[in-house]
Amino acid sequence: MPSQPILIAGAGIGGLAAAVGLARKGLRSIVVEQAPILGEIGAGIQIGPNAFHAFDYLGVGDEARSKAVYVDSLRLMDAKSGNDITSIPLGEQFRKRMGNPYAVVHRADLHSVLLDFCEASDLIEIRTNTLVNGYDQDGKTVRLNTSLGVFEGSALIGAEGLRSPIRAQMVGDGEPRISGHTTYRSVIPTEQMPEDLRWNAATLWAGPKCHIVHYPLKGGKVYNLVVTYHRDLQEPIVGRPVSRKEVMQGFEHIAPRARQIIEHGQDWKLWVLCDRDPISNWRDGRVALLGDAAHPMLQYFAQGACMALEDAVCLSHCMENYSDNIENALETYQTMRRVRTARVQMNSRLIGDYIYHPDDAQAAVRDHVMSNMTPDEWCDQLHWLYGSNGLEN
């Protein structure tokens, strides 16, 4: 076992999951976070069976399942006509094939599952209000330079998200790619959701250059609303409050049944979606990237947090099995994760273009193909993604 702790930059879902995984293997870590208070921004996220596989590996599966809302289906609607396209049942057949359920959860609840473990562990130290400035290494030790001084460790994991300073030093690929797609988020009490749309489903209304997502959270007490439109903004806006009128401007062309969801939203906030192109190398000696720092992706596959959790599983596995040679352990981790994460990054872009946002003939092809798929065929189609915990591709 390394005599020095493993340094982790970033205390989001990926960073804390990495600390949990390493602690399960008996490895010490120091987690450095720039925020003064630990927590997660945002509201609901969808977590596939692969996320639950990862939670089980990390030893917090029961805790994660206790926070989740289990939806009955993934429902795809045509926002332009208001009609059903298809529905993927998520019941016993799906769970048996995938090995775990599909669920939705408040992001802060998911984060708290990991944070509770970290705060109770003698092997994990968390330092908040600490800004990362960069790193250097000498082949035996990594030094993380921060606003509170230098931390020394046997390895460094950069898990600080889309604009990771560790990635900037390692890869130097500049600013993220701005998609121009704008996403607006709101959470409303269930009684304010139109009664005929209070489905226990993760529902997506697909329309020309736009889509709407809604699903229940907090035991069905509230609904999470997420609407996206191609507004071609080129500024990376994060969480800016906007009016309902501004949100409605991108959805005049869709059916009233779908549009009424936006009318019931409150306290809307805006994000401009960004990602990066997949890269083949996210390791430098004893330093490696994890989660969005390594492979930031668009939201359309609902896999950002899931991939970070899988990364944590794979990292802890490699550190346990190759702890006598940390550089070899990190190289193996990268090799095991590189193709799978790139595949999800690329599919996230394709889904946005060809499943969620097409019009005319492209939309007709989508509807024809997807409406004719059986539950077994959906399971076959999705097993490569949902059947892994991060150790298999």
C-alpha cells in the first residue's frame, strides 16, 4: 500500500465516490474542494442500473436505493403532435436483465450518500475552501499546489469537472465546446403539475430543435422539469435565473399539451450545455482524471454521474490490484475506461441530434423504428450500457 495518501481534487459525486472506493480498499485519501460548503447544485438526475452496480461495488448500494424514486418506464412523446412514440418498461423484466433498477433522484441526495460515508471514514480527509492551482511530480510523489499550500501524495486524481485545472495543465485543450443548446430547469410541487401528466415515468417530449423532460422526485412530492432548446448561445452560462417568458420563446411550435408543462414551471434557471471531444490520454505519470474532468458529455444520455461512478469503481479496482506500481495502476484504469466513456460521449451528441431534436423525415424514421421495438429488443439495445459497473466494456 502507498505510504502517502492519494490526493483527490474535487468533492462532487465523482471525487467522493473515488474516495469511498479507495477507502474500501484500505487506501487513504485527501479530498480538496474549492467550495466553502460541501453540497451539489442542480436538482434531479436519472441514474441507470450501471450507477447502482457502482454503488453496490462501493458498498453504499442500499443507501443509494433508499434515496431514489423508481419510475415505471422511460416514456418518449412527440412534442409536436402530443402523441406517444414509445415506452420502455422498467419493471421486473428490465431489472432482471440489467441486474438493478432505473431510478431518478435529487442530486443532493445522491451526493449525501457518498458524503456521509466519507465523513465517517478514518481513511478520508476533506479540505474545503481550497483552490487548486496545479501540480508537479518527481516520479515518487505528487504535489498539489493550492490556495492553502502544498499537499503531497502518492497519486493525484483530478475530479473537478468540466473546467478542471488539473486537466488544463495536463491536456491544455482550452475552453469547452459550447453546444449552443440552452437548458432551463425548474422544480414544482406535484399539485401544480397538470393532473393528466403526473406519470410515474421519466418522460421526454421530443420536438424540432427542442425537448422537454419531467419526472417525479422526493417520493413523488415534486416534479423535476428540464427543457432544452437550440438557442445558439455561445456563452457558457451556468444557473442564471430567467423568466418563464424567456423559456417559452423556444417552444411556440410544440403541442399545447407539452407546452403547458413550461407554463407551470417556477424559478427557472438557465444553463448552456458544453462538452469536450473524447481524448485518448488523461494520465500524466501519477496524475489521472476522473468524471467530467476526463470525459465531459452532454446530458442527453443521462450518464454523466453514472460514468463518474464507474470511473471510481475502476480506479479503486486498479489501485488495489496494481498498488505496487501506481503509474501502471493509473495506466490500466485509463485503458479500461477510455473507449467506453468516449462511446457514451459520442452517443450523447448523436442522441441529441437524431432522437430528441429532429424534424420531418428524420423524426418519422425515429418514430417508425422506436415504436416497433419490443421490451426485449430495448433490453438488448441497452445492455452494453446498463449491464456494467465500470469494470467491463
